[in-house]
Amino acid sequence: MDRSERFHIIDTMLSHRQSVSFTELRERLGVSPATLKRDLRYLVDRFNAPIVYDRDLGGYRFDKSEYVGDKYALPGLWFSAEEIHALMTMQHLLASLDAGGILGPHIQPLMARITGLMDRGRHSAEEVRKRIKLINLGARTASLKHFSSVGMALLNRKQLTIRFLTRRAMRSQTE
């Protein structure tokens, strides 16, 4: 378990209970006493977490009198507009590839990871997908048989000759 995950577990435990003993926190996190002390100190010093030890309750708790507006909050996963657009575009492009093709088994874990990243916000990835539609203006359809041929040639270190035709050249050939 990484440090940020421990921070979220500590935050959840302290938010949902009146107090949590040092031993309970340590056992739940599976860390040494020194690591737990460092984590608690870090939360107080860096994130302004109002964590106090209550002798009467025999454990740690959030000091509600220390809350001033939204002063304390753990960092989340934030994306800029460009990063969100890139994630949405990548997801759209990956979804348009043939799932049964060469890349199928490799695309699925990546799609799951992108969906997981998008699900961390206030809205689910499915809701975002319903509300945002990416339209490929002027995009050509490409056959996966060409991708497969190029991919196999590259893997086998074969030389390729590729002839590129513009739309105008393609129209003049069919006329």
C-alpha cells in the first residue's frame, strides 16, 4: 500500500468514528509505529489535518473546532482540460479499434485504466462518455488488415513500400 492510500484510509477511519486508537490504525495500515507517526505528522503539517490525540477517548480524532471552511482536504487526482481531452480522445480511439485484432488483448487493460482514472471524479466515466462525444471530422476509415500487415512487417524487419493517395487522387482513379 502506498503512502497516499494510507492517507486516505486514515482520513476515512477518523471521519467515520469518534476516535481511533494508534493500534487500530497501525493494524489496519500494516505499518510500523514509526511509519504511522510519520504519516500522522505529515497529514497535520502538510495538509493541515486537524488530527489530535484525545486522552479521554484513548485515540486519535479530528478536532472539529479546527475546521475553517475547506481548509483541510486530501489531494485528489486532478486533470487539466487538455489532459481530459487527451484521455477522452485516447479512449475514443481505442474503442474504435477492432477488439478481436492484434491489439485487442493489450487494449483492454489500458481502457480499464483510463475508465478507472475517469471514474475518480464526481461523475462516473459512463456519464462523462454520454455527455461528451468526439467527432472525427474528415477522418478516413482504415482497415485493420493494413495495420496488421504493417505491424507484422515491422516485427519481421521487412522493408515496406507505402503509396499514399490523397482523396483527390483516389477520386480521379475511380472516375
